[in-house]
Amino acid sequence: MSAPTKGSGMAWVGRSIRRLEDPALLSGRGCFTADFKAAHRVRFVRSAVAAGRIEKITIPDGATVITASHLTGVKPIAPALHKFGYVQVEQPVLAEGVVRFVGEPIAAVVAPSEAQAEDIADLVSVEIAETAAISDARIALAPGVRTIHEGAARNIVVEAKFETAGFGAAQDAAERQIVVEIRSRRQNASPLEGRAGLAAYDAVSGRVTLTCATQMPHLTRTAIADLIGMAESDLRVIAPDVGGGFGQKMSLVPEYVVLVWLARKLRSSVAWTEDRRENLIAAFHGRDQYLRLQGSFDGNAKLLALLAEVTANVGAYSCYPTTCAVEPLMAMAEFPGPYDVRAYSCIARGVLTNTCPMAPYRGVSRPSITLALERLMDVAAAQFALEPAEIRRRNLIDKFPYISATGLKLDEASYRQTLDMAVAALDLPAFRRRQIEARLQGRHLGLGLATFSERTGYGTPAFAARGMEVTPGWETVELSMDPSGFVELRIGASPHGQGLRTTLAQIVADQIGVAPERIKVVHGDTDRTPYGWGTFASRSLVIAGGASLLAARKVRAKLLRIASRLLEASADDIVIEDGAARIAGTDRALAIESLARAAYHQAHLFNGDIDPGISETATYDPAGTFSNACHATIVEVDPETGRVRIERFIVAEDAGLLVNPMIVDGQIAGGVAQGIGNALLEEIVYDETGNILTATLADFLPPTSREIPPIEILHLETSSPETVTGSKGLGEGGAIGAPAAILNAVNDALAPFGVAINEIPATPQRIRAALRGASERRQ
Amino acid sequence: MSDRSDVTLMINGRTYAISVEPRRTLVDAIREDCGQTGTHIGCEHGVCGACTVLLDGAPIRSCLMFAVQAEGKAIRTVESLANGEELNTLQRAFMEHHGLQCGFCTPGFLMLVTGVLERQPNIGDEELVDVLSSNLCRCTGYQNIVKAVRAAAAEMRRR
């Protein structure tokens, strides 16, 4: 880590300093939940069938096994949404009477060791009168099909409709109607660390500490206290080092409720670490949507009207706090994306099935809607005989601010610029020549584009628009300097790999003149940090970062007042940098530490004009902004095997001001890798009985270093006027654009065969099946 | 299954005399019985490689081996790499090239690479990508890991 540039004013923000998180994680000194010891281990007995009535549970003699019948007074998980016909379904933390998906927890076995708990769990017998499973959303919607929850007719749990005035007329005025139907299959975020929790009762205070792998410690505390009916102040939630989340760890985990209940009951400590099979079958899933999109174009390939239908399989229950409506509502609000289209109509449904519940997964619907919209653009481009880049240029929004058809304010964006950057980097004319030559040699190259906007850093107004009972958004930070000049920033956000300890320290360092390594960022402990919403939705750098900047400005102002008094100079003449407050242009300076010392120990010098101590709080709740990017890729498809090899992958990204470009590029590359996995490999497969066939990582198939090419990243840094830092979030973008770019490239490669592949993952089997189908049609 | 066996594990040059059930996996013994929690458990199916340690110099999945099978063999884990607070060349390269985000898979990658570079200091770039495909990372997209390992290998060769 190099020394700050003296006198540069903004010495730390914008530099790729090395992460403060790394030394511990590289030395085996990380502290993950499973690293802590408990007196008891817990194993959950789970439903082996997708649907049915529990007839009898037989527990081996002498074993400690908890079922729903023990949990009297514990309320079911039932998040609320006050719009869009949402049906408030209930999930008992342990199945009560009925089971609704394979993997649903039925009983909790408590034993001194994990092995003993597993042995006992094998002996617990659960007799279930099985009913036929409904795994697919379209089947669940069919007339006459059994309802999975009472009150949810046709298994519709939420149904949102939106239509702009005069939509039909706009459609009718168009010259060409183009329809795409997209299937985005079910996936699992698959963080390398699964879910894990340890609840420990403290006999002295009567409090319970729940250490768990969560993205939202405060919400976890609130939810569990509410469900159990205990004082929230009696529960402390700690998120130690958390091994990735990607959304899977931002919803309440029913098993954690059981752990806290057990710790209180046993007055002891209990721990559960899920195994990989549990994670794949019973942690939250993502995606699984059918999308139908009809674009109405004029003769110049300008999109006049967009008609969308979204059918989202939400699984058997609704996740807390967002509810399972998060996917269909996101799709409805943001489907038009970066394109200028004034006429828009959408119906978006969430449909209950006998499958693992859905929760947000990196991108939340935007990977699917971007896939549909970008396939529509490519299909339309082919019909109008245009380059895919050209049809996008004709339709991308280029005047800002822009109010979208659904009322979203796009403050500014660089859609065309990032498209042009990506296309230039690929050298489109040269590629088209190479593509033709390759086809003559029997090789099939394809180019795929995806332009998209990524809504980021949104506060309470955006969540309130969804009608959520729990409305997240703001973040508060506390920034204090102790008498020795060390700084502590306590945040409600809860990073788990994003490097916030480093980036927030960079933001604060520039304001208060101390190096980032002297600033300790404290997170993931409800006893030590202000209430906050955790880390999700590409929000933390923007919102917690914004609050950090506001708090740091207050501390800076106080340091200036103290320095002004001690140096006997006007605050306007004092600069704070490089660990000191200095009268500009002179040698007269005081170390920041001495200002801190004076603030605490020499308060009498200030005659009551300056409050003792240095501790400031700030809250930030922005309306939100949009990052944007263009992903461009070249792939080669082997028609004999259906294998897709990615030759190049380019990301031209505009995320506003970059606080730490190294970390930014890491987020983008990691997101793209997940998007590539989603596009080509990863799939949770249910059989007709509702059982999961993909219960190991070897079956689910996340990509390895062999499948992920170098990601070439280009940046624009258009500062956002809507955020105090000028930064925009970007945690999800990689995963949003990549599936569309890849699938467009695969289709471009296979264009000579006359096939259309509109389903992800585009596995070799699916590509071969499409090619066989085309070949049979020709014969 | 309650019969226990006495086993002596040699981890990072230190001897641990423990008593475990025969079915105790090596990774559980390393973590639970010997208290070395730097080695992580990601899948227990031998797929993800988070539990990779060196056994007599060779990278192995410690979730696929029983503790009793490791009797008398030299085990090395991530805790052996740094010299006090001073990171070694490979660890520094991971930091320098941002080869980790959440850090959960990192100990497995570090031990995999340590074992490979000790045996094949001149490993080619393509073969290296193949070897690294043994382990899963869900955060980084792998390229920064590849860069870190190439840089570390080059620096080790220079010395």
C-alpha cells in the first residue's frame, strides 16, 4: 500500500489500495460461523416428499427432538405486502401438519456432536400421506389444479398489472409485431459457505447471541424476536466473516428461529451448519421464470410498444422481509430497461408450487428480463436485416433525465457510449468477416450483446412503491475517533466479500486526514452497530458509503474547529491531510491524534463552544440511481457436441465514481462468472415427483476456471447527481447482462441452422436437441 | 459407532494426539479435534476443494479421507503459510491481484497451489488453469486467482 499523495485533496478514493480484509482471510484467521464451538449440534429432519399430510412422527427413545408441537407460541413466518393482490401465506418454522417441498424442515434433533445428531435424525420416522407434487408454475396455474395454500386461487400469490394509457393504439400503429418466449430455469446462488447458525444463551444476562451467516443481521434480530415473542434487546445477532451470499443469505432462515428457541429452552448453546445437499434443496432458490415479450416496431425498427407477461415460480412459501413478490414486481417495474418505449403493458405473477422457496438472487429478475428484452432486440434486428448494435442504437434512451413508462427516473446513463465502446473493442467488422470465413470451414462463431441498466442504491421510496410492510432503504453510520486518534466506523450494512472495510475507510480517510488502516469498520454485530438493512441490492457502497461521507464531513468540521482554536487560525485557512491539520502554506500543524486527545482531555480549552469527544452519526436515504453497462461476447459453438466456448467477454461499464477500481473489477468479473454459469451450466432440476435431482455441486455445476474466460473491463465514470459520493452500485450488473449476451451469441453462432434457443441454461443437451429438431424439420 | 481410535496427526509440524471415531473425516478432525479452523468445509462431496490440505506434500480433499488414514503423515494447512504476521509470496500475490472476496474458498486454493508449485514450479499457463479448475470459487470469477498464481510462480522461480 503506497503512501497517500500529499496535497492531492482526494488521496484515497479512486485508488486500488489492497484490501484491509485480506491478511486474516489469507492466513486461516477468518472467523466463519462454523468455526465457533457449541455445546450441542442440531440436525434437521426434512421432508423427503414434495407434498402431503404429516400422519405421524416417531422419535427414538431418549432423544431430544423438537417438532412443531413443541413450538407453541412461535408464530409462522408470514411477511406482508399491501398491494398487487398479495396473499399472505404462512410458513411454520417447522412443518405443521403438511409439507410443501422436499427439504422442508420437520424436526430438529439435538445431540452432543454432529455425527450423533445425524444418527438420531436417521432414526426419526416421519409418515406422510403423499399428494401429487406441483413443481412447474404453468401447471400450478392450470384450471382445477389443487391449491398449495388456502386463499391463493390458481396458486397465484401476487399479480401485478400495469398499462400505459393508449397502449392498444400504440401497438396497432406498429408495422411489425415480434414475439419472444423465454424460459429461465431454476438456480441456486451457491455461496461456498452454506447457511450456518450458532445460538448461545447467556445465563447471567438472559440474552441469546445468534452468530449466523447472514447478509442482514438487524432484520434477522427483529424477525426472530417477533416470531418467538421475546424482547428484541434480549437477542444479539452477529454476522462474522460470511462466505458469500448473493441474496441467498438476505432472507430469514426458519432454522435460525429454531436455534434461538432451543438456546433459550436448553439454556445452552446449539449450532447448525447445513451440508451442501441441504443448501441445494432447502436454502433459497432463484430465477425460474417464463417470460413472453411482444415488441411492436415501426418501419425503422423503432420500438413503439412493449407487452410483457412474467410467470415467476416462487416456490412453496414467501421469504421475509421482501416477500416472494420481489421477483415479479421487479420485472414489471423495470422491463423496458434502457430503451425508449412509451407504451408498455405488463402482467407479472408469482405462482406457488411444491418447490423450495425463492428469494432474491443477484440481479433479481433483471437477468431474466434483460435476457428477454435483448433476445427481442436480436430477433428484431434479424427481421429488419440490421446489425444488433444498430437496432440498439436506434432504441436506447439518450436524453436525461428520463422518466420511464413505469415512472422511474433515469437521472443519467451512458447506454450508447458503453455500447459503442464494447462494439469497438470487439472490432465488429473484422469479426463479421472472420465469422463468414469460419463458417466456410465448418466453425460456428457468434457475437452477442446485452445493454442494460442496473437500478442501484435505492432507498425507502423505491421499496415503499412495492407496498412492503417492511420497507428497507436508509443506512445509518456512527463515526468516532478515540483519544489516541484511532477511528471506528460502525455501520448497519453487512458486507460478506465486497470489501467495504476498505472502501468505506477510503471514503472516510479523505475527509479526516488519517490513513485507511487506522479506520476500523465495524459491521455485522447488532450490539455494536446502528440499526441497518444489511448488504444486498447493490446498495452498500452508495448508501452506507454516502452516510459514511456525511458523518466524515461532520467529524472533519469538528477537527477543523478544534484545530482552529489550538492553532489560533481561521478554520478556512486549515487543511486536513496526511495525518495532520495544517495552516495552509505554513509549517504550523498539529497531528490529528493531538486534536483527538484535546477533544477528550483538554475540553476546558474550548470554553464550552465545542462539545467534548469526537463522535458523529449520519443517515442517508437516497432515491436511487442506475448503473449501466454493455456486455459483448464472442463464442464458438460446436454443433456436434453442443459445447459453447467463450472466446472473449467484454464489459463496458458506467458505475459512476469508482472508490476502489480493483474491487469494482472484482465485483464485475465475479458477477459475469455467475451469469455465465447461469447461462450455460447451472440448473436445479426437479423430477415429476418434486424431488431434486441436482443435490451436489457436481450435478448443479457451477463454472470452474476452465469455463470462465478473461473478462475485459472498460469503464466510463459518469458521476451520479443522485448520490452524495457520485458512485453508483454495481454488485449485480455482471450477473444481469451475461446470460443475455451469451444466449444472443449462441443464437448468432447457430443462425445458419435456423434454430432459436430461448432457454437457459443453454446446456449441450438443449443445443443438440434444438439442432436435431431443426435437422428433422428440414428432412 | 462409538468406538474410538487413538490417532496422532502431525499438522504444520505439531503433533496432535486425538481420539476419534473411525468415521471421523480428516477435515472434521483438523477443525474440531485439533482446532485448526482455517481449513473450510464447502461440500463434503469432494467437489469444491475448500477443504484442500497437503498430505505428505500432495493436495488432497480432507473431506474425502478419514482421520485415521492420516496417521503418521505430514499435514499442512493454510495456517502454515505465513511467518507470523508476514504473508508468504503466494498469499501476497492473492492480496495484490484481488484473488479473494469472501475468502471462504481461499485456504483451499492456497493449499492446492502450494502443493502444485512445489512439485511443478515451471507449470505452464494452460495446465495451471486446468489444475485450478479442481476447486470452486463463487466470488471472483477465477481470473484474479489465475493472475495471482502466475505472479507468485514467476516470483518463486526468480528466487
